[in-house]
Amino acid sequence: MKTLLFLLSVCFCLVSCSANQEDINGAPDNRSASSSQAEQGTQDVSFCDLIQFPEKYERKPVRVKAIYCDCAENSSLYSETCPSQKKVWVKGGLGNCKNAGRIDAFRSSSKNEAERMWGSWIFGVVAEGRLVGTNGGYGQMNRYDYLFEIDCLDRAERLDREGHPDEDVKKRIEEFEKSK
């Protein structure tokens, strides 16, 4: 069992390193992204509008409130309030725009090493970024319709640590989505 966990950890690290290298080389620094967004005028957009009218927002700086699932082989944004079945893969920085909570800080607060590496987490986020892909074929096994690149987070609130929403978690998600 320890050998299997070790091998899985090594594989995960190799995949993460290559993905992170791609992000480092292709993504702008969070601070410069935030300042360039301020110059361009980041638009507040409902997540439902973003996925219903992707051509209207593609490559434009937007701020959306959504649920972020950082769950094993799933890194996605969604909203329980949207009727659309479109899936949105996430990449990019999860750093602060201003004084927001960082998602990686939530992960590192876990006492369990396996949970930090392999845990499934659900967050309520207000993210600044842009829809950079609308042609499908993104993310895990190319199953996602859109690609949203996060520049930074205005707000991050951990809603669940397990990634399998029970009634309490669904209530927290609903409360987050109704919040201002």
C-alpha cells in the first residue's frame, strides 16, 4: 500500500510539475494581470451569462462568482443556478487580487499529507480572469467545453473538503451563490 501511494505521489508530482511549467511560461504574473485588467476594465459577469454567451466574453477580462471544484482529476467552475450543462475547465493562478483568501493556503492548512495532495475541495470564489477557449476539448480527457484562465481571486471561501456535496455542503453552496 505504501509503495502504491509513493508511486501515485511521484506520478502526480511529475504531472503537476509539467502543468505548472506550462502555466509559468504561458501565464502572466498575477500582479501585472491585475493591473492590466484594471486598465482594460474588468467587467462583472454572472457565471451563467459567461457560459450561455461565451462569444460575448471570450478573451475579455471578467469577474465571476462561481463554485470552484479542485477535486482529484477535476479543476472546474460551475454554478448550481445555471441550467446549462456546459463544463468549464480552470487553469491559471489562484493568488490574491487584493486581500482575498488563497486556495493553496486552505490546502496547506490540512494536517493530513495525503489529503493535501489528493483531497477534493470545493470553494466559493470570485475570480478575475478570462474565457480563453470555447472550442471544447479542454481539461481531463478533453471533456470540458470551455477554458477559463484565472488571473487572481477576489474572494475564496472553502465550502467542502471532501468533494462530494452532501446536504450541508449543498446548503453552503446555495448560501455562497446568494451572497453579495
